[in-house]
Amino acid sequence: MDWKTQEITLKDGQSFSVERSSLVVDSFPIASPIRLQVARLGSPSSPPVIFLAGGPGDSSIAWLNHPPFAKLFRKAAENLQIIFLDQRGCGESEPLQRSSPLALAPGLILDQPTLLRLFREQGEAAPRELAPLLTPVQSARDIPILIHALGFAKAHLWGYSYGTHLSQAILRYAGDWIDHVVLCGFEGPDQTFKYPSLIHSQFAKIATLAQSQGVSDNLLAEIEESIDILNTNPLPLSSGSLATGFVLQIVLASWSGLANRFNMIPRLIAEIRRGEATLLEQGFLKLAERRPVFYCKDSASFATKERLAEISRQAKNPKFRLIQDSANFPFPEIGGSYGSMPLPDSFREPLASDHPIFCLTGSLDGFTPSENLGERGDGLPNLIHHEIENASHSDLVACDQANEDLVEFLGTGRTPKGGYSIAEPRFRPA
């Protein structure tokens, strides 16, 4: 691999250098090979750690621009070689896919059936011939090629969010190439689609936090009231389309795991009560602008029929009225609309691996919650799990002690100490 130096400047003005290269891999089932983008921090002679970002669809290389991550990556690179792989279809890695924006129009009422139709139409117009390249199995098979190109027989893995899902696929299909594994969050082979009950539990935690800070006496009731307000009087967006309560539900589901999003819920509710849709539209447009790679990867991972049946049952439970079908929207209905079909159920079987694994979760993470580990079975005997108190999904690198143990685990295999916590997130005034 040929490496060139690139300078990265953070928002706080700090700058540092990384090395950039690319890797050509087989693109079966199409003829032309594809090129993946790679970055490196640390000495080429040090043991490599392959970092896999989340999304799915995020660029691992782009995460170098986020100060909290950059700080930890640079610390880890003092004794290790950190490799940032942009997975297939992510960042500047091929195949590069684009999609047309959702067909929003003046007067269009954005309820669940209409939104599902818009996503299906977007998916049907996407370049379907490339979708079979964008599965976690295909990405897993790229890892041995990368490790060999780096000149090593084995590497460590470091997965975050969807990267934990991909890491487990790598252990299943290329485990002989892997040494130690760090998982920030835990998304098992059959946990791509979330249970409404767990999302509801997360909102209950958020409501308790809001009450303790004097922000809201009953945040859950205020959210349900806002859903009713929008269903009765949909709010116009800048496109002229009208947002119903379902738009609020899918936005809240996408915010549920992120402290820098769910801390704005009181402001969001206050705006809706005033007949304003600024925050609501910002959250919705972020969902509407997802690249096709997100849908292709999740379509491939999909879910077993048993999990789908349980999700459907919970969505109909009045206890989870706040969530209903919003937890995984537009899945499972869009299925293969973007061209990627579900992998066989053998992909979703519980993983069996004796690799040393250090898993960090957050007590306020609604996306890859600690509860996910309860479904892993007994096939991971060397998995060590510690929860970070008050950490949301984006805070799994916010605890200095956990970070020190993470780096030490990758470097020496030392057992992490645990007992981690950070300050609780603060709500923004309404």
C-alpha cells in the first residue's frame, strides 16, 4: 500500500497528520474491482487495530475530525497502529451511491403510509446493481485482504455502533485473522431492528432525568400530547409538506440514544405547542437525507421472523403507544427496495467465538443498549462487559478511565477495571 500524508485540523484549531492510502478488493458478483479508502495513525511496525465506524454508512476516516474521538485515537496510536477503514460504500470508498431526495410536495400530509411510499419510491430509483456489494458479509471478507496488505498475520478490531455488528460478522467469517476485539455498544447478529419496548424504556429514563432536573414533570405525557397535536393539526415544513405525529415519532426514535439530541426534546415540544416546526424539520431532513448505503446494509442484516413478529406485537401494545412502528421505520416494510436482499438466517444465528472481547455500553444508550447483551447466549465466553453510567450512544469514548482501559486492553490484553461513569447530560431550556 502506498501512503501519503494528510493534515487534519479540528474545530478547536488543533492539527495532526495521518497517512492515507487505498485498498483494491474483489467486487464479486460484478466484474470490476472496487477501491476502499484507508487512513493510518501510529507506527507501521506496531500491531494494527482496525477501527470500524457506525451508521451504518459513516466514514471511519471522517471520525478523525471529531475532537473526542481524535483525542482517543491519538492516544491509542502512541503504542498501536490505528487503521481507519471506510467500509464499502462509506465516505469515498466505492461503490459510491447516490439517491434522489424524497419527493416532498406542498400540501402532502406526511403520515406513515405516505412516508413509506416515498421511501419505497426513493429505493426503487436507487442503483440496485451495486447493492449486493454492500452487505456485512462482503465487508467482513475485505478484512483479511487489508490485514495481509498491512503485512501482518492478525489484527485487533475496534467497532463502534454498527461497527460492533460488523465486528461480529468478521469474527464469524474471518475470525482466524483477528486477535482482541473492542465493542463500543453491542449490536448482535439479530439486533439490527430494535424492540419498541427498549426504545420506550429509554424514553422513560430520559423522562426521569428531565424530572430530576426540573425540566418536565411528565415528559412522556408531553410527547404523547405533541403527537396528538400534530395528528390533529399537521405543521407545514419548508417544502410545504405537512408533518403529522408520525414524523415526530420517527425523529424522536432517531434521537433516543444521543444526549446531544434528546436533551432538546423539551425545546422541540415547546416549538410544536407554539405551532413551529424548526427542530422537527431539522430532525426529519436528517433522516430523509440518508445515503442508500444505510438501507442496503440494514436490508442485508434484516431480522429473523421471530424477531419481526415480536417487534410487530410490541408495536401494537398500547403501553408503547409513544413508539408504535417508528422504532425501525422504514423497515421492515421497504425490505429490498434499495436492491439489497436479506442475508440467510445463518448470518443471524448467535455468534460463537472465544476471542477476547471488551464491550462498553452506556446506561443512556437507546441504540445499542446494555440489554442487548442479554441475547448473546453463551457463545462468547471471553467477553468482558462494563457499562458507563450516564453515557449515551455518542458518549462511549467520554470516560477517561474507560478509555485508558480500552487502550490497555488492545495493547496488552489486560482485564478492564470497570466502575465507569460520566456526568449526567443536561437538558437545554425550552
